[in-house]
Amino acid sequence: MTDNKLINLVNITKSYGDNVVLDDLNLYIRENEFVTLLGPSGCGKTTTLRIIGGFETPDKGQVIFEGKDITKTAPNERQVNTVFQKYALFNHLTVAENIAFGLKIKKKSKEYIKDKIKYALKLVNLDGFENRMPDSLSGGQQQRIAIARAIVNEPKVLLLDEPLGALDLKLRQDMQYELIRLKNELGITFVYVTHDQEEALTMSDTIVVMNQGYIQQIGTPEDIYNEPKNAFVADFIGDSNIISSIMVEDKLVNILGANFPCVDTGFGHNKPVDVVIRPEDVNLVKPEEGIIKGVVTSLLFKGVHYEMEVNANGYDWLVHSTSLFPVGTEVGIQVDPFNIQIMNKPESEDEEAVELEI
Amino acid sequence: MNTENVSNAKTQKLTSHKNGDGIVGIKSAKWLSLPYAVWMIGFIIIPLIVIVYYGLTTVDNRFTLDNISAISSPINLKALLMALEQSLISTIICLLLAYPLAMILSKSRMRSSSFIVMIIILPMWMNFLLRTIAWQNLLERSGIINTVLKFFGLPPMNIINTPKAIILGMVYNFLPFMVLPIYNVLIKIDKDIIDAARDLGANSVQTFLKIILPLSLPGVISGITMVFVPALTTFVISNILGGSKIVLIGNVIEQQFRMGNWHVGSGLSLVLMIFILISMAILSKYDKEGEGSGLW
């Protein structure tokens, strides 16, 4: 990853009728970066991708690619290739013909095309599939062909629109590793769209969390997970306890009537805030050792850990722990100060969706 | 195929649940198909056997191939060639008119497009004979079109009772059968596929030639079959719009039956059937998806 800005989206606005999909969006993507646009459906992530690909034209704003304005450039003249959600393979052509499609249009030599097909199939672990028809392949294989078809054109950027959405869990996980490997081997920029937070956390260099046409937060997976900027991001990225609290003073927060030490400063005195505590950061201890006391109300075995709900001071705390506390047990709750994430409360509905400058 | 099997299995399961007995469920489902079997045997298979029998026998029930070879007589051969030519020309005109129209309709994807599709189907709701007779009235020497032309001081049009009038009648009557299958295939092409072609560097002409056209071929094939076959066998259009001057193979067969000569009529019908089967076989080679067979 370098600091060169490869793609720069400037003040992009797009609406369909009355529905504003993107509102004054600004985002840059660096060379050789794996960027994931993450958000619930309807947040504008796919529209953003389609604007980069050239399938949609923004109502306002510019798309800058390597310093040149390509806002109005047709998709076939952009150095960008797309892997579509439903693969979009040409079912009347063989696998080899699918992969050769872009190269034939660019009038490459037969030898070159043949080599490229072979190389691409090897890259996606499907050697020898040249003469198969796409509809005789499994979903995972089709997706790999779609990727091979895109990368033989040596694009500067590969756009991926929820490419693993249609695959089952195991295959999805395998393909995540494949994609990371591919990205490292090819050394090109990936822009990846997904609504799956786990996928985003696993693969990305940078995650862009979007909601209702606004960017909520941009950061590394660690940043986004550990330091969510608002309740939306905290809620969307993994399970969490989001509790309305009062910041008593610097490094002390009152959660549900009990004072918890924390590490944040500068929020003022007795200010209402939102507190985010990840379920794995809630420590269950003996009742007398905890800051507050509660009772275990539910218990589920999740494989790696137990998922428990603890009712304490009127709030159901979600807790992940490797030690088991049966339902009905009285427990104490304690949280390490650095695991308490304090966020300003949004003052109105609008502010919740306000765009954050990078 | 697979989904069909699955849904079949499901229905059977459901029926068996209702009856509390699997075997009874399947049996009752089979029993339901009985009226259709009777229909098919009574109105399709038996008549076909009768035609084959008449076509291969003489009046005194002896085997003969004369009825078949009757096609080689100059009059009959001319009628067959004429019918082939006329139906071929109409099919080509229908295709040239229908494809762009279907393309525009499938691309617009607006509420108006379904309205236009309805307008195309609208004439099909009217009686076929009525429509053709209407054209006769329009085209007649002293008909409506010529009256209007005369009113504007333009030279009259004399196409009634010529091959042109028959082709016009065929195109008018059969155009919807070309538009609809092509339209149906085109709207089924995923927009992502077209985006993918554009994404891989194809301009709009290349996208059409390499992606849209090949993918729409099944619809084109079934459109061709649905226009060519009825056009080849028609006698009504040529009777009404061609006067008695133009004789197509359909007219010849009709006359044979009307004169009570069932044996020659059946023999010629068999020859025509062979032509249709050959053309269907050729077309179905290109129709991998089976769109055409679905419609037939």
C-alpha cells in the first residue's frame, strides 16, 4: 500500500427520484489498498461501486482516477474491472471464451490470450476447466471464473460487489483466503462491497462503514472494531452493549448508576454519553468483586465461548466468556477501563447520519 | 428439469399428507390426467393416424405412394414453392420488424412498455378471419386505402390479389408471434451480463453482437417457428387476399378435401408435415435452451 491516491471521489451525490442514495460523499482509495465498503442494504455502497465502475453517473461531483476526471467516461474505457454479485458469466460461452472476452476485444494475439487463460485458471485453482460451460460449474467455481475473467485484463482496480454473498459459509471462508492471496499476488487495488462485517474485518486494509448514503467511519479493521465512532458503527460491527451513561468527570463514567473507571478524557462534567462495551470485554466475577451485581438469565454454547445474558441494574448485558455460569447464578460485572469506549450522544436524528470528514 | 422434479415430489408429498396415504395420493393425481389423455388420443393421435392411413392408400384401400408423389405435379410443386417463398419472406420481414421492437421494449423497462406489449397482443384477441377480411376491405381497388389516396390525388395502390397482399396479411397476422418470444428472452437477460460485457471493454455494438444476439437466439428460433409454420400452411390468407389467382400448397390441400378427394389431400399434408418437421429439426439444433419447444 502506497500513499498515492488512485481513485478520488469528490462531493458525489446521487439520487433516484426522491430517494437520495449518496449525499456529498468524499472518499479516496490508495494504490494497492484493499478497501471494503461496509453497510446495511440501501446504504449506498453498491451505488458507490457502480459509480467507480462507470455504470452509474453521479448527479453531482467528480470521479478522479490517477488525477484525471473520468466521471463521464464509459465503463469500457476505464482501467477497472468488476466481479459481479451473481457472477454474470456469459452462459453461451465456454470458460476459456469467458476469460478471453476482454482480451479478444482488445485484439491481443492468440498466443497471448492462450497464455493468459492458462495463467488465470491456475491463479484461481481451476486448471483444466477451459472447455467447461459455466452452468456446469458450482457457485464457488463460477465465482472464481468471474474473478479470472476480470483479472486477465490487468486492471488497476478490481471492484467486487458482494462476490461471496451467494456462497455457503465454508466456501465463503475459503474464498476469503483466496481473495487475500490473489490480492497479494497481483498487487492491485481491491474495492470490495459487503454487508458482512466479519468478511470486512478479515480481508480489508481499510473499512468504510456507510449508512443512509453517508460515510460513518473510515479506518483499519482494528480501529473500527475497537474504537467505533458512533452507536451505528458499534452496533453494526459485531455484538456490543451500547448503554446510555453519564460521563461524571475525566476517566470516570456512570453506567447504570455505578461508577466505572475508564481512560477517556475531555467529555466534560456530567455529560450524557453512549458507552460501548464488547461482550468479550465484560468480565464476570464473584458478586462482591464486581462493580455491579447481576443474575445470569440465559446461556448458550457457541463453540468457542459461552454466550450469556446477565441482567444487572435493569440492563441485559451480553457477555461472551469461556467460563460457564449457569442460569440463575448471581455474578459481579467488572470491565477493564481501556475496554470502555465512550461516544458522544447524537443530539438529533440527523446528526447520527452526519458525514465524517476523513 | 431439476426444479420440476422437486416440485413434483413436493406436490405428491402434499397430496399424500392430505389423504393420509401416499399411494392413494399418487393414484388420484394420475386419474386427474385422464381427460387430457382422452383429448390427446381422440383429437390428435387418432386424426394423425387417419391422415397417414388416407395418405398411403387408394380409394379401394390398397397401399399406394401416388398420393405422396402427387406433389411432383407441376401445379402442386409450384404451389409448394410459392408457399415456401411467401412464408420465408414474411418470416424475414417479421424478424426484421420484431427484433428492434422487442429490443426497445425490453430496454425501456417502464410501465409504458407493458402497455405497448398489450397493444401488440391486442389484434390477437380479435378473430383471425375478421382481421384478414378487414385487410381485404382496406386493400380493395375501390377500398378504403385507395379512396384516401384518391382524395389526396395520389395514384391508387393495386396490391390486392398479388403476392404482396398475402405477405402483408401474413406479416400483420403473425408479427406478435415473433415479437413476444424475442421480447421474453430479452427481458430475461440479466442486466449484470450486459454490464459485465461493457466492463470487459466491449462497446455497445460489440456487446450486442457477442452477448445479446447469441443469448436471444432461442427466442428468435421460436419466433421463426411460430411464424414460418402457420405461414407455410395457411390457405385463409391466400384465399382472402390473393383471390383465386395465387395458389399456395395450403389452398391445394383445402381444395382436395373440399372436392372429397381425402386421399390426395392427406398425401400432400404428409409432404407438408415432412417439410415442417425438417425445418423444426434444423431450428431446434440452434435452440439449446428449449425455449421453442416450451412454446410448442
